[in-house]
Amino acid sequence: MLLEPTLRRVGAVAIAALMLGTAPAALFAETPADTLVIAAAIDDIVSLDPHEAYEFSGLDVVNNTYDGLVEINPATLELEPGLAESWAVSEDGMTYTFKMKAGLTFSSGNPVRAEDAAYSLQRAVKINKTPAFILNQFGWTAENVDSMISGAGDTLTIKVDKPYAPTFLYNCLTAGVASIVDAETVKANEVVTDGVSDMGNEWLKSNSAGTGAYVLKSFKPNEGYVLEARPGYWRGDAKMAKVFVTHVPEAATERLQLEKGDIDVARTLTPVDVAGMEGNADVVVQQDVGGQVYYLSFNQKNENYKNPKFLEAMRWAIDYQGMTDTIMKGAAIPHQSFLPKGYLGALDDLPYSLDIEKAKALLAESGVTDPKVALTVRNAADRMDVAQSIQNTFGQAGITVELKVGEGAEQLKEYRARLHDATLQTWGPDYPDPNTNSSTFAENPDNSDAANNTGYLAWRNAYDPGEMTAESKAAVLEQDPAKRVEMYAALQKKHRETSPFIVMMQQARQTGVRANVKGLYTGGAVDAVAYWLVTK
């Protein structure tokens, strides 16, 4: 039994030696003092081009090798100036002016100019990879973006097609797709095929050209990557000279490596592994939230799910706290609104709890007799346990639940076609602004089958949110940040009290770190991990 972990360790050591150019880690009593060694599941990386990266692991790299005009403070998760020192918006809300900070350079040594910022945003729109939709919301297209975004001297000018809430633009500019790249370096690495330039996309998949605290020195898909600190970082030099992230998808292996001191950070631990490390003074488990919410939704093609009393009965027939304590065991926290904790305007209150007698009374008032719910659930251990808990408590309230277990991809296909009865799902935000979830849960501009608006969760559940569609659209245009918060708060309350959605939990992260590791911020629900503040 001891042989397999030893072999795994030797494999990781060999990779570390190859990538870091150091002596094998077996020669050290612990990880090198100037190097942060991390184990994580990073096989989701598709590209490290900041205008293409969209997966969690890729965005971790982008967050440490690039910066945007506006940034998120890793410690407070609040907006702060990035490569722009200040900005202003015109009275009509259609033109933004950003003043660039002076004296900043890219890792190449080239100065950071407004022209680089303009090129970067234009490039993200033109190469039109998956995350481009975040920027395209402002009316930018490959055909018009050169006229909508321009830079000269220390001034960047951005035009939008509607007077959006300024916070909407600023929040979107913190996303990875809005990272500023070194235009000269990227252009020097373009590949032209049949007269069409890739705008440096192939080169940037495995190289960096940013202003971040680190430079990407090596990347091997499904194996690992190495970041090297660059001196003179505008936020302060990184404390760790190198960051080595190795692909270790097995949580048990990560735990073993962490407890032995072979790694400094383990990012893919399960609740079982976390519980198994209790009492180990050499290891600390950091708690943080992620952006995903766990929810039930009900297809309103079934008339029962339009009955407000029946919907209310189901809300009181769920053991929210019990599921997070016993099933999720630290992998989720109770949460009951569609905006995750950490988002502008998110509600943290928990108005519902398990109350079987109240659920029974509401069911009686509803007039729905002998209700049966066909609940589709993905064939995964945690989803099955949650579904069985719901089946049990619903049953106590007089609601029969039939579990329809299947593969996630097949169930999503059914869900997107509005063919389900009820479903247990998770949803993660696409960008750090409340509109990302508000537009999804509370908007449905056309509820007809023919509309095929599968991007709207409301549409998938044949749910017409009525005035909430207009209220959500108004919130994204509200100029006053405080008023905007109030609008989202009201929208969430109305949604959870009337819609066929029951938000139950929010993802929680459990990161294992050696006790000497300090200053690791994993990004909460709105940002990616920050390495440059870590000490050990």
C-alpha cells in the first residue's frame, strides 16, 4: 500500500526537477524556501492566452501573469485601480476615459501604453474565443471595436452602446478576458495562415506577455506549470521566487503529499481528506467560498409548479443546514439566493429552514393532491446524497420524489430542451458582476418553445418571470451603485419567493496548506488565486 504513493511522489519529483531546473525534491527536507509548490487538478486548462482562457485553472495562471485596467484586491475582494490610475464616465454614460499609470512595464521591459490597452480589448473581441461574450455585452464587435476603443498617450477611451451601470463595466474589466497584453511582443509572435493572422493566439497558449507578478516559464498540459517572479511588480514584488503547480487529481494523494511536506498547498481535497487531517499541527485548512450555487428547479409545463403554495411547501421541506453539515461536510454552505455570497447585492440571509409541519400545511392549502416529483440527478456521490435527502424530507411532507439518475451530459441535454420535470443542478457565474446570474435566473424575454433561449435558466424551466425581466435589465443600467445594490436585493427576494427555483447551497473551498504558508488568497466567488502575496 505504501509503494504507490512513493512512486507517485517520485514522478512528481522528476517533473519538478525537469521543470524547475533544480535538484530533485527528495534531496530537500522540505519544499525549497523560495518556491511555492502546489498540487491541484489542472487538466481543465485549454489555453493560457488571457483572451481565451475560461477554465478555473487557466484563469489562476492569468491572474498572476497579467493585470487589467481595474483589479480586485485579493484580501478585500473590492475593486481598485489596476493599470489605470483613474477613470471617469461622460454625463450620458456612453464614454469612459481611463488614465494609465505611468512608469509600468511588461515582462519584456516594454512600457505599458494606452495603445496596449486598446489593442488588448480589441484583440479579445476579434479573436472571439469563449469569454469574448463578456466584452461583447457592451456592443463591441470585430467590425466596430476599433472605433469603440482607442488609446493614445496615457489615455484610453472606451465607448459603449448603452448607458450601462458603470459598475457593470468595471466589474467586467476585472475578468481575465480584459487582461492587458504587450502588443509589440504579441504582434512579433503572430502566425499568418492564408493571409489571416492568429494575433499571437498559438504563442500565447503557452507563453505570457503581461504585467503580472509572475512570468510563465514552462507549461506542460496535464503535468504542471512553473511561474517565475519578475522584479519591480507594481503591486510589490512577489515573495516567492517560483510557483510550481503540479497536476495531481487524486485528493488522497494530495493529502499524503501535503502531510509529508512534499507540497505546500493542496487544492483538490475532499471533505473526507480534510477530516482525516484533523489534529495535524503541520497543516491548516483554509475555508473560502466559490461561485457555484446548488439549486432545484421545476418545469412549469407541469401546472403544479405554478401553484405558489405548492412551491412554498417545497421550500420548507428541505434540510438546508443538515445537508451542508452531513453530506457536503464543508464543501458547501447554506445559501438561498441566486447571487453568490461576495457578489454586489448578494443576500446572505436564510429565510427558509426544514419545517415539515409548515410544509404539510402549505401543501394542504395548495390543493395539490398526491403530488409526485420526477427529479433528475447526476450520477455523482454528492448529488445522489443531496437528492436522497430531498426525497426523504419531501416524503415526510407528503410529496413523493422519484429519482431519475443519469449522466450529467445527457441530463443537461434534456434540461436545455425543457423536457425535465424537476432537476438538481449547480450554476457558476461567468463574470464578477451580478448581471451574470440575474440575467440567467430572472430574465426570460420569450417563453415560447421556439425561442430556444437555453442560456436563460428561466426559459429552461418554462418560467415567465414577468416584470422581473425588465427589473433585471434596469439594474444593469442603474448608474447609482447603492441603488443598484437595492435593486438586486429586491429582485432576489421576489425571485426566491415566487419562482420555481430553490437555491439551497453555495460552493465552499477547502484548501490545505502547510502551517508555515501565509497570505494565500484563493479568490472567493469573484476572483482567481493570488500567489504573489504568499510567504512561508
